[in-house]
Amino acid sequence: MLNHPTILVKDRCINLTKMKSRIFLLFLLSNLTTSVYSQDKDCSCKTDLTFLDSKIRKTPAYKVNKEAYNTSYSKIAKEVTSINSVFDCYTLLNKLLISLNDNHSKIYGVDLGATDKVKASPDELNNFKKSALFNAYPKPNIDLDSLRAVLNSKTKMELEGVYTRKNYMTIGVYKNEDKESYKAIILESESDVWQVGEIMYVLIPFGNDYLLSIGGSTPSKRLIAYTERIENGFFYFMGFQKDISETNYAAKMPSEDTYYREELSNETTYLKIGSFNSWYPTLSDAEKFYKTLEGNLNKSNLIVDLRNNGGGGDRNSDIIYKLLKDYAKKNKIYVLINHRTVSNAEQFANRLRNLENCKLFGIRTNGTLAYEIKAESYTLPCGNFIAVLSSKKNSDYLAFESTGIEPEITYDMNSDWIEQLKNYIKSNN
């Protein structure tokens, strides 16, 4: 199962575990998440927008992108008066954040949805299916069979089309009425929380083939937003694909372990570094793994796999950077990256690229690396959403925000990436 996008938020130095009890208590006390906004004049999407705007103007990203933000805010402030559903409000508020060019900052739902605890209890799951969140996702009046027929005619290279996650669900991605965004509607579902006909995501392009995906968590239905990219018939983040017989080699890993080592040959060692999370227990796992590498990297070629590394902090990544910096003085490092290489992992990849004898391979990273979250979060007035906003800027990486780190050599989906890299090493040594 692919990791939940909000794990990235956790890795970006915000401790969601500490926040969870506060959020859950708020939900129990108020149960304010509704599919339609209250008629109370003090609780509307405009109320939430005004509050959010006051917090955004204090962020470092606002200071960098003030003109673009003010232009976007003026437009959205006019649109907000016609918003009367929680989902539409949620979409609009996240749309506003695009103008900040800060992909760490996002709005999330307060209601955590169908957590593992909820799913483990038939009574709790049934209660969730009666909740406002369960029914918050739009169900447009569309002939799904006709839509599917049209979308099935789309080529693999077109963004529109029918996508599947095997044994989970099938969605249809089609262009929205505004011709500027896309919607993903559920055509088939084996999920116990998602219904056929629901809009699962709104996908808004914001440059460099990136899409802001606004919608629901696949396992829990919690309102989330994250950076997606769809190419060659694959959702690079969430794993949907047009042809389920194909393998997503961009994300295929040799082990599910977060930290993993394998000797590929007499000349090459492989390391999987799956997280730079700086919180325990992950940090202790990392420290133990890195300790085993000290004085024990004896081969001339080293593959460092940063694919699917959602980031974390320097407290973790600095440890192995020092080891690799010393190793690169006499040996060669080959780094694998993909769209799920995010935040501190992107910074780390760029630091490695600047070392002698190091190259990057794969596809462009997530483009979420110029800002940092230091537990800055705000519950919006109507109680439906929580804003997670960055509070620190790293000027060295501003040029890579919403652009990503490009590899020196780009890999396709035709064969296993580790095998491609092994062949490259063999041919160039």
C-alpha cells in the first residue's frame, strides 16, 4: 500500500502525533465537519478565508510571492461568496495557496476520517458512513458508462483517461468545466469508504507538469492536498495507472524496509534510504543503520536510493551525508530519485549532486524543498479545516520550489531502474 500523503507533512518537521489528540478532541466536542456550511453568518467559507489570509500574510512565502498572492486573493475573495459546501470551500482555500509557491503549506480536514481504529470496529465504521465527511464528496449527475467510454479512447500520453489501483478502485479523470482543472470521479470501488460516482480529487495544474491534488485520503477519506504528477499513464504519487499490466518502475523497490543494504556485485553496493524523519523511533533506526556503514563501504560504486523518501530533517540526513561525502572522495555515487522524493530528501539529493563523483538518475523530484514547517498550524474558525503553514525559508532552494531536482540521466518505465543503473555502471567503468 502506498504511503498516505499526510505522512509527508509529518516528515516535514511537524509532529502530527501531538496535534492528533487536539484535533480529535475538537472533533468530538464540536462535530463541525458538515457537507453544507452553517447558515450562521459568522461561520462561512468567507470567514475561513479571512482568517487564513491573516495567517498567510505572516509567512516567509508571502513575503517572497506577495504580488502573485494578492492577485489570487482578490479573485478568490470574489468567488468565495458563492461557496456553500465544505468540499468547494476546501478546494478554494487550497487553490489560494498555489500562489504562494510553497508546497509545504496546505489545508487539511480536521476530521481524521476512517482511521484504522474506526475500520477495526463495525459500529464505528457504520457511524462514519452516516457522517458528514463520508457524504461530503460531490456526486455529479453524470452517466458514468458514457463517460468511461469517452475516457477509454484517450491515449496513454493524455492526462484524461481511466486509471486503476488494482484491488482498490478505478477512477476517471476528465477536464473540468473551467477547462483549467481536472476531476477524478470513482468508476469502480472495492473500498469500504469510497462510493462509485464520488469526486475523489480535483486536480489543478500549476506549472512544470505538477498538479495540486485536492480531495480525500485513499484509506481514510480525510480531506487532504498534495503535489501530484501524471505522466505516461501513471499517477506518480498515488499509484493509479491506465494499464494495470505495466509495472511502475519509478516506485518499485527491492525491499519494504525503510533502511536496506544489498551487495549487487563485487564492485557495487546498494543502499535504500527511505526516510529522513527526525523523530524517534525512525531516527534511532536510521542511526543504527548508518552506524553499520561506518568503515564498511569498501566497494568502488555505491547506489543511494532516495525514491519514495518523503523527507524529514537534517538531524537525520546530516549523519549519512558526512559518510557519503568522505566516500565520494575516492569512489562513485549513483543516486536514484523520483516524484516521491520530497522535501529534505530533495535537498539531500542536491547536496550529493554537488559532490565529486556523484550523479542523479530517475525522474524529477516533488519540488517541495524551499520552506520548512515548525509546527505552525491553525484550526480555521468554522472548525472544518486545519491550516499547516511554513514558517522558515531556505533561500538556497527557492529556485527548485515547484520545479524539483532534475536527474542528469532520466529513466523511463520500460524496465527496472536498478537494473538500468547497474548496466550504466558496467558500461561506464
